[in-house]
Amino acid sequence: MILETKRLILRPWEESDAGECFRYAKDPRVSPIAGWPVHTDIEYTRRVIREILIAPETYAIVLKETALPVGSVGLHHNDLAEKDDEAELGYWLGVPYWGRGIVPEAAEEVIRHAFDDLGLARVWCGYYEGNERSRRVQEKLGFIYQRTAEAVPVPQMGETRRGYVSLMTKEDWLSRSREK
């Protein structure tokens, strides 16, 4: 599936995206705060694309103006989403594109897709302590804080962290959509 916004194309990841993905995933300001290790070589990035990013409802965030991927956004059925009618929203973005409203734009379309096309009832989202950019994205999108979780396992980093969990229900989204 391909989704589109004013500035973005959200499309499935491809192994041929490894060079662009590596460009941003090797930056220590991106990976660790999101809970995964800094990419150290392009072969590792290719493996991550094959084993993690090429998954249902995971999209490369592609700028229309360049046709190149600069980050990722997706819906996952894992840690926070335990029921069939729920998903967890995840995202990351290359540093040169921070502060441009790209993640909120991409996430708004993915959330619309979750409620309109997939028929989900809830979308969860979380962030680790210290990731203020992610907290602000969730606030802009209209997520509502639910709880703080202590000692959340971060398996790829081999550690635990404090995490913050937020939720958007379909009713919240419909209400917000009517206000726009």
C-alpha cells in the first residue's frame, strides 16, 4: 500500500533503500533515543530493512521533492497493542529533517489509515525518557497520556528505561478531525 500527503509518499521499504536509510540510522542522535543501536555499516542496514522494516504497515517516509526516504513510520502489533483492533505507532526521522513537521504529517496519514481503512479502535504510542521530540510529536497529534512505565526492556540496547505511554482512540481522532 502507498499513502500520500501534501509533501510525502509513504511506501513500503525496499532493500535498495539501504544507502539512504544508513545515512540517517548511523547518526547517534537518531537510533539510541528510539531504542535501537546505531547502524555501523550498510550490510547491517540491509538486514534491518529485510528483517524489520519490510513489514506490513511499515512505511518509508519519502519526500516528494527528492523521491528519497528520510525516515520511517508504521503501525505495529506488539508491546502496547495487545488486541486485534489496536496498533502501536512508531516513527523515526533523519536529523536534517527534524523540526519541519514531517513526522506529524506522516503520522497523521498513518493514523487516518488505521482508523478509516483498517478499522482499528485504538492507536498507542510511546517514547523513552529524554526523547522530548517524540513527546511533542505525540502531543501535536492529539495522543492522550495514559501512564509511565518503569524499567521497560529495550532488548536491542540490552537495557531498561522509563517509558511514557499515550493513546488515541477512534473517537478522539474523529473529534479532532471535526475540529480541523
